[in-house]
Amino acid sequence: MNRDDLLSDPFRTREVRVQGGTLHVAQAGPPPREAGAVVLAVHGITSSHMAWRTVARDLGRHAGVCLLAPDLRGRGHSGALPGPYGMKAHIADLLAVLDDAGAERVVLAGHSMGAYVVTRLAAEHPDRTTAVVLLDGGLNVPLPPDQDPAELLAMVVNQSIARLEMNFESIDEYVDLWREHPALQNDWNDDVEQYARYDVAGRPGAMRCVVSAAAVEADCTDLMYDVPCVQLADALEPLIRYLPRQ
């Protein structure tokens, strides 16, 4: 793959009608109705469809695979969508994406919180699912016995929304925040930079991350207290224990 391929944007975008407005959806590969396989890729709690940019470009080397990657409600270019937020809203929005695309059955791929979303989508709508891929999420996180659930939830929410409350002089200043992250210092590339640039908007001197804090709080609450989410995560534990390890 040459440098031009690495720097190219693999996506084209579409807007899908959902409750309260439109959901921004990125698409790569052939049209869904012409594809041999469709992948619905769901990002993490404060992320966007840009998390799948490298994956989309790599899948583009395989003819016949269509990737649909929405900005979840309250994130990216879907950031202005109002509540209600939470898992139930995500499921309704994703079904709208599949219906709009004319995709009857798809491979569901989810990263971090997105893994919980696609697990629930697959459990509630197995007729729309051919396979499920979970990346760094989808399993239950046990609550420490001496930890107050309300205190733990507040801690998780505060950690998740910390950067959402920060103001930046410019997009470049926001990008520099990401560039200094220890996990990215040795692996910075154009896809990571474009991910960061997509994440912020506003006036110079008062630029902020576009992610809705209310949406993040609703999702964190569901991950801890929503009965279907907890039950599905518990149900996955025996399966994971028996998966072959490399």
C-alpha cells in the first residue's frame, strides 16, 4: 500500500433519519445492496466513526465488503442529536441504519462500549446478525465488594468526560493533547491525527470536544445498571473461558 493510499479517506457519508433528527453514517466499499458482506462497526463511548478509518481502508482491499460506521448519538457529526440517550436509543438508531441501507443481516463489530451495544443488538435481533466481533469490551466488569456503586459510577463518568469540559485555543492545540498521549507518541499517523481533528469544534479560543457529556453519562449508567447489558455480559463469561488462546 503506497503513501497516497494511507492518506486517502476511505469513507463517503450519508444521513439516516432517527428519532430527533439524523444520524451521521460513514460508508466504505460497495453499496450495501451490492455487497457480498456488510459490516456494521460501532465505536467506543467518547469516540466516532473515525476510529474505523484504518479498518475501512484495509477492508477496501477485499472486494465485496461494505463497512457502515455511524457516529453514535451524541458523538461526532451526530453530536447534536437530543436524548433520550443510552443503550435502547443506540439499538433503535442502529436498526434504522440497517433498514436505510437495505441490509438484512450483517457482521456486527464493536469496540469498547460499542462491543456492549452490538452484543445487545445481536441478542435482541439475531435475525439481523451473521457474526459478532468484540474488541476490548462486551464482558462484565465485576464491582469491587467494598465499592459503592454510585461512587464508582461517578468516578467512571468523571474520567470519561474530563476532556469534554476543556476549552482549547485551536484545533491544533486539541490535536497536540492527543499527540502527547503515551500510547500514541510512537505510533502517531495520519489516521490518528484526522481522528483527533474530527473530534473538536467551536470558535477559536473556545473550541471543545463535540461529544455530549449527557450521552456519555447515560451510557455509563446503562453499562452498570441496565439489566440486559449486565445479563448479556455475564452470559459471555463461560464462552470466553473456552475460547482457544494463542
